[in-house]
Amino acid sequence: MDILPNYLQYGEQTSSPPRGVIYKAGDPIGERPVLYIIAGLVKVEYPLSGSTFPLWMPPDTIFGLVEPLAECERLCVVHAMEHTILYQWDLESFFLAAGVSYELAMVAIRGLTRELRIMNAEFGERLGLSEGTAR
Amino acid sequence: MDDYNEIMKIAFQAEEGLDETVIAKFGRRFKDKQILIREGEIQQKIFWILSGEVYITRKMGDKYKVLTTLGKGELIGEMSFFDKSVRSATVIAKGDVHVMEFTKEDFADIYAASPMWTRRLLVALARRIHLMADKLSQL
């Protein structure tokens, strides 16, 4: 493939078929827990009481970083919604790559920031906090 | 490497590695009930708490509802800093608070000076996502 960003290094490429489960809530984080979407589409579902809260991840997004950093088992279910090509790292190799690529570091930081922002908004909406806030 | 990068390296390689030069350059003190960040504003600054605590609040009518309290070692304001969002909460000092304050322009230099900064920031975000996932699972 000739379209790979040059910050994809120190890890390895992998793929998932359509509807493939990449990991499930409660799974251990495994050897290469950090994943970058080269092509395809991924759905991340956080469990709610009796339902789930979905986040859709397009190409050039990182996922799987939360649990190794928070030192916990997998918090969510992740499915490939299409045939999806991924790049995966162990945590230290990821930081090695992010340590030499400002762009990769920014992809990771913006990704987690955006995820947290969406979760905060969902939490706020469910608690009715969005009413009366300055917009 | 210039003096500025040396300062940043000292600042972010270890929490205990702060010296007076760094604190003088980036440190800022807030008094009890003073506002660090105001909901609804566009401001691209990030704060790292050196001592004290802050309330993270949202305005509900004329009052502020406290969502959580953050203390030493926590980062504040990273969401608006990196993702161009309007400030989603008001951050208020709970007693005297001492922070390091950085602007958007500082960040590339901070990154260049110490990869630990990226790790520290990602760990802070991951812990908050973990916390929020727990909260959401109980709704």
C-alpha cells in the first residue's frame, strides 16, 4: 500500500473482516493493544445500563489506547463495520513512534480528546445538564 | 537545544523536577473562588495543577453545579486546547491554587522538549475516559 502515513512504524499491520469483533468489554488488553485505522470503519460501543453508547471511528483514528493507559481491562466492544485495515502497536512501541512523530502524537491526543468530549456531552445530556448552559 | 527547551525538559520529565525558573516562567496563582476557565469562552490554554484543587462546574441558571473536583498533577482545559471547542465547563479555584499555564503556541516546543508530556497528557485523558465510561455504565 502506498498511502501509509510515515508515522506508522514500530508496529505491524493487521485487518478485520466486516462485522469482525476486534475486542470485547472485559477482555485483557493483549500484546498490541493500540490500533490505528488505515482504512475502513470501526464502531466502539460503551455499555450503558440496558443499552450501549456508540462511537464511530473513521480512518486515521486511534483506538484501544485508553485501557493500557488507564491500566484496566477493555471497557467497550469494538467492531469493524467494513473490511478494515489496521496498524497495531504495543504501548511502548506506540510511544516510541509518537515520540518521533508530532503528527502521530496529535492524532492520539485529538482522538482521546474527542472521545472524552463526546462522552461528556452524552453524560450531560442524560443528566439534563445541557439545559440552560451557555452555547 | 536552547534554554527554553531545557526548561521544558526539566518541567516534564518528572513531577518533582520543577525548579524556580520553570515556575516563574509558567506558574500562576489563583485565589479561592477565582475562575480559571469560563464556560462558553474560546480560550486555548491548558493548566497543570501544582498544588490546591479546583471545582469543575457547569452553570445551571444562576448557580454552578459541581461536576467533579481535580487536584495536584491533573491537567485542565485540554479538550478546548486540542479540539477547538468552546469551553464546556467553568473551573473555579477551591482555596488557593497554583498551576502551570501553557498556551497553544508553547505546545510544539513542549513536545520537542519531552515526549513525557505526550504520555502524561494521554494518561490523564485515558483516566477521564475510564471514569466517564464507568459513570455512563451506571445510567
